[in-house]
Amino acid sequence: MARNLQAIEDYYVNQGLVGDKLRQAIEEDSEYQEILRSRKARLHKEVEIYDAEVGKYVLSTEKDYEILTKIRQLENKNLSSSDRELIELIKTQLELDWRSPILGKLDELLGKYK
């Protein structure tokens, strides 16, 4: 049975890999890369991806593209500073290592309420 992208990523995360080490393991995983290439080719036809986003975001599911599309729509609005901060945090969820920004934000909040 073929694994999906999340199952492959979970395998490496469970091995203790995060950040650059996780990215390197996934980049070297031929099964992951083949699934990703196939999916991205199909989804790129639907949503234009900017050069800066290509290496930064995983964008491996339809929901990732939907999130990015909605982020773009919101970024063109006159948002409050707290809403802009929320959008920035949401964008980190499209990154391979989305856990680190979440932990950083949680640490920031813990420090604020000490």
C-alpha cells in the first residue's frame, strides 16, 4: 500500500527529525518526492505560485492551496495588526517545519503572561 505525504513526514518526525534535518530527509526520500511532484503539477495548474513560495511552502494538498489563496485575499485587505499577525502565523503552517513557529509563538505568549 502506497504511503501518503503525511505518513512519510510523520515517520521522520517520529525518528526525532525537525527543521533542516527533516527537510533533508524528505528531500532525499524518493517516494515522498514523487508523490509531491505529481500532486504539485496538478495543483499548480489551478493556483499560481510565486517564486518565493516554491521552496518555502510544501503545498502538497488541495487544502494547502485553498489556504494560500485565502491568505492572499486577506493580505490585500486593510487588516488590523492582530489579524496581520494571525495571517503570518497561519502562513507558517504551510511550511515543512510548522511546529517551530508554533512553539515560538507559544513561548512568546508564556513570557507575556508570566
